[in-house]
Amino acid sequence: MSTDYSQVFQDTDAVEKYEHVTYAPDSYASRINERQGAYVRAMVVREFGPNRPVQHDFACGTGRAIRTLHGLVREAHGYDTSAEMMVKAAEVGSQAQWHLVAADGDVPDPVVTAGPAIVTMFRLLLNVDDEVRDRALAFAAKALPTRADGVLVVENHGNTGSVRHLRARRHRGDRWFAELSHAQVTALLDRHGFEVVRRRGFSMLTPSLHEKRIARAADALVRHVPGTGRFAVNVLYTARRKK
């Protein structure tokens, strides 16, 4: 991960804020996380059936994606540049084997496991540079060398095609208000031998709109309409290797 981004979460106060403020109950982030969790759990059951996969969660943070799949995977491995994040992950009940990885250099090696796997990447791609994105996808390609080996799930929480883009124009040059288009994510996956097999949006709202009751009610209805995922702020892409 880029130096400034990864260094933020070397600070315990930043980790505490991330876990208990950003993801406070009924917050914008926690509501999206609940929707994503239900979707990913259903997808794992559908894709793998009784043959439970191994989870490799890259940029695992406090283990939110790992907690999502408790009971549905044979084992879980979390990889992060922040030891503080992984300490917090264990404190809040995330069950996994933790692996501290360097912020740059060679692509980290996933733990070698038998059977199918799922690689998850949440809240990573948006706020890092292309070099870090390529490194992350190269890790996924190592964990999933062939199409039969499993699936990759990546998150884009700043879709260029969403209403968030209207605010983004006021934040030009601010790396914390970056954007990624569907085309950019698809091209990144393609570059590393993956193709998108499913795309799903989880909210049409920005955090400020999330506070408005009417907007939240409308969002709960609209996000289930086929095709609206292309305009969602927050999007998950499920991908498989091409071969």
C-alpha cells in the first residue's frame, strides 16, 4: 500500500476510530457492510456448496470481511500492513491466521492451501495508487491461479458513475476522495487475468444523504431494481480467472 495510506493505520487511535466510529451501529458504513455481508454469504453458499473454501482477505483491516464468512470457510487468513489493525481484529472476535505484509516490494505470497479459495479485498482499491492496486491483484492471481480455484470479490466504494461524483469535483487532488469507474476496475482485473462475472451495487446514497430518512427509504427500494448497480456509490465485483 502507498506509504501515506498504510501509515494512517499504524496509529491505534486511527484504528479505534475506524472500528468504532466509521462502523458505529446504524452508520453509513455499517449499513452497507450488513448488505454486503448478506450478499457475500449467499454467494459463497451458491458458488461452493458443501465444499467450503479457504478465505484470503487482503488488506484485512479489523477483519470485517473475515467475520462475515465465519462458519462458511474452512479457514481464514488475513493479510495487512498494519499490526495494529490485526490486533484489533483479534480483539473484536475475527477468527483467522494473521499475516503482516510489507507496504511495498515483492508481491506477498498467500498461504498455500488445498481446495477452493475466495479472495476478498474491501476498502482497498479506491485510496491507493495503481502500483498498489496491481500488487494486490497480483496477490489474488497467486491465490487463484486457475478459474477452477475459486473467486475474487473486490470493493469499489467510490464509483465514478454515482451521485458521489457531483461532490468529488470539489475535492480534486484529494486522495481521500478518489474515484474509480467500472471500466477502470474491469481493466485492472483483466490485466491480471480476471474477468468480472457479477457486479452488485449496495447504496445509491452518499454519507450525507444517508442521514435523510426519505432518501434511505428510497434507496432501500431502488437498489433492488435490475441495472441500478451501475449508478451505485458502493459496488462489489465478483471475478474469476479467465482460464
